[in-house]
Amino acid sequence: MHEIEIKNLSKSFVDKDTKVDALRDINITVDKGDIFGIIGMSGAGKSTLIRCINYLEKPTSGQVIVEGKELGQLNEKELREQRQDIAMIFQHFNLLQQKNVIDNIIFPLVLQGVKKKEAREKAFELLSKVGLEDKAKSYPSQLSGGQQQRVAIARALAADPKILLCDEATSALDPQTTASILTLLKEINKEYGITIVLITHQMSVVKAICNKVAVLEEGQLIESGRLEDVNLPEDKFFWLNKENELKNKEFEKAGIKEVRNYVG
Amino acid sequence: MASLGIDVLFKGTNFLRLLQGLWVSIEISLISVVLSILLGLLVGVLMTVNNKVLHAILKVYLETVRIMPQMVLLFIVYFGTTRVFGWDMSAETSAIFVFTFWGTAEMGDLVRGSIKSIPAIQFESAWALGMDKVQTYFYIILPQTVRRLIPLSINLITRMIKTTSLVMMIGIVEVLKVAQQIIEANRKTSPNAAFGVFLVVFLLYFIVCWPISRLATYLEKRWA
């Protein structure tokens, strides 16, 4: 049995009269213990795809099967329970600003009915795992971006998930911090056997930790498979450059001279 | 220097009368503000609901309040309804009605804006953590909404308190009216009273509004 199976998934958004196909006929399988990278330009549908895996986004057609359960068949309560197995972290961390680190971690647990004492023990264990045991009483605003993402990872792990979804989790971080977060993710993957699905537009992220990769372009899967079998462009900034190219084309159409996004 | 005319306030029960007038102002504004906040929260949530009919009704309501001067509303409700519908509303009831009608609309719009300004990702992160809709609203969205609401609603509240001075136009004897009466009654003996008495009225309004504004600053800092 595959850990995650995405079958013929399509998603379109209807806005007034225009219909946008965000994803078209996607088929992906992720196995237990994989670190699965989804890479593509912004607008390619990466975010929509990863949101379909925990049904934050409901597919227009197709199936998402997680641990043998088809998410589309679950009612709201069952879906919520299933989501506790599918943790997620985000680009901008989304911690509660008015709660300190330890309370941020135990909050979802307590809402699920775990005893406060137990939750705290669990939280401290996870804090030392992510290397922030001395920051338990700090508030998110007192932490750096990398530290906040570590807290978010600890919070995500608190409910003992089987899967961790990373939505551009390192895109707001500098290269060194990115590397340290990636190392942490790899450790978590090894130590707890948690399957990780991440989306990114940075090739370096995929090459650093993924064992499988899927390339998404304009809502379609153009390649997927084991990292070594997939043809990835040599250019480190392939997608970024491509984005710039497209942007400049649009600018030309609009009669604006080239606007450069400086890279690296 | 000529007399400031404050001395009239110490004649007889003048100062006490002024305070009684102030209490009338405070009473009307306090009741209206509390009602406006409660109803405004409800109206604000309704404004975010996706329903065209509801949307249209609330839009007309909000625009009416925006366009109509409060004084015109007071006149319509107090003088107008008596003749046309035969309603016998006291001036105080009319005033509270008008101020609540106004406050609810503006408060509702502030609540709507605050809810809309919470990024969708906040809902998503809560759901991704396995929270249900009620938990998400109660623990994640509403606390953030209230925080954003504080500075905005304080402006509205102090504005409502100040605008209660209009109610003397429908015959309510509040602080400003009392002040006028005192000045008129002493025109002969202290012709300068206008300056001193209105200065005291200014101070009284200040004393009422300033703590509210301090409270807002305190809450904003604490919740920052």
C-alpha cells in the first residue's frame, strides 16, 4: 500500500465567468519514508496540489488516498481526525503571536483533549529535538525566522503525524537557515519514519533531501520519479529565470522595458 | 486680565447641574456604545456571509448611515415618527435609537474589515492542525479580529460620546445645554462666563474620553 496516492486529480477554480485549470490529471504515489519534492514555477499549481493532500483544497475530480482512506469519502469529523496524521508547516510559520513557544506547541494537543501535563512533557521533548529547549518561554516575535519554523515543526510533530507537508517551508529563510531546517527535516524523516512531501521552487532544496521528485508545469505533471531518474535542469536558477523571462514578456506586451529580478 | 468667568460655576448648584448634564450625556452614549458593539459584532459577521439579499440590505443600511447627518436622523426619529406613525417616543429613547442605529452600522463595517483582513492561511493552518470550524473561529480568528478592532472602535466610541452633544436639539438637557443655561442665566452678572463654562465642558469631555483612549493604547501594547 502506498502512503499517499493521488489519482487523476484535477482542480479548477471558477471566478465569475472564467475557469482556471490549476491542476490537470495528476497522478502521484508517495511511499512510507519518502521525502517527496514537488518543484515548479510559481503559478504551476504546487500549493494547490499540496493542499489537496490534506483536503484544505477539495479536488474538482480525482482521488486522494492517504493511508488507504479516500479523503473525499470522509465526513468532516473523520477528515479532521485524518488531518491529525497529516501535519503541515507553512512559508510564514503561522504561529500564534500572543502565545509563547510552549503554549503554541501544546495548544492543538489540548484542544484535542490531551492532558496539559502530558502535552507539556511532549512539547519539551520536541523542543529539545528541534534545538530550542531554552526558548520555551519566548514569544514568536522574539525569535528569528529559522527558530519560528523550528517551533512550527515541533507543533506539527506534537500530534505524532505520519506525514508532514511542507508548503514552501524554507522560502522565507536565508540559505544557511534553509540548510539547517532541511537537515532537521531529514533527521525527523529518519528518526520517526515520517513521510515528507514538500513543495519548493528551489532546485537546491530538492537535491539536498528528496529521494523522489515531481516537476509541475502549468498544472501538469511533466516528470516524476526517483531523484536520480528524473531529468532536472542543470541551471540552479532554472525556474526563477524562466519566471523572469515570462514576466519580461508580459512587460514587453504592456510596453514596459525589461525589469530584472536579480538572482543570487 | 479679564475674568475667565469660571466663578459662575460655584454659584448655587451650578456645578452639580453641569455634572448631572454630563451624566445624561454619558448615559446616552454608554447605552448606545454597548448596544452598538454587540449588534455591530453580529452585523459585521453577517456582512461576511455570502448572501446577495443580505448583502444588499446591509449595504443600503450602511450607506444610509454614512450619508445622513446624525442630526437629520435625530429629527426624523424624534419629530417625524410622532406625526406620521403616532409613536410617542421619549427624546432619550430616540437618541439611543439613533446612536445605536449609527454605531451598529459603523461598528459592523469595522468588524467586517477586521475579519476580512485575517489572511486565509490562518484558517488553513488551524484546519491543518485538526481544529474544527468553531474552534478555529473562537481561538484563532476572533482574538485576532478583536485586536485589530480595538484602535478602530475607540475612534468610533469617542466620536459617539462627542456627538451626543447634538441631542440637545431634540430637547434633552445634557451637559452642553446645562452649560448654555448657566451662561444665559448669568449674562448680566458675569458676561465672560461663556469662556470659562465651555472650557470646563471641554475638560469634562476630555476626562470622559481620555481614559478610553488610554485603555486602547494599553490594550494595543499588551496584545502587540
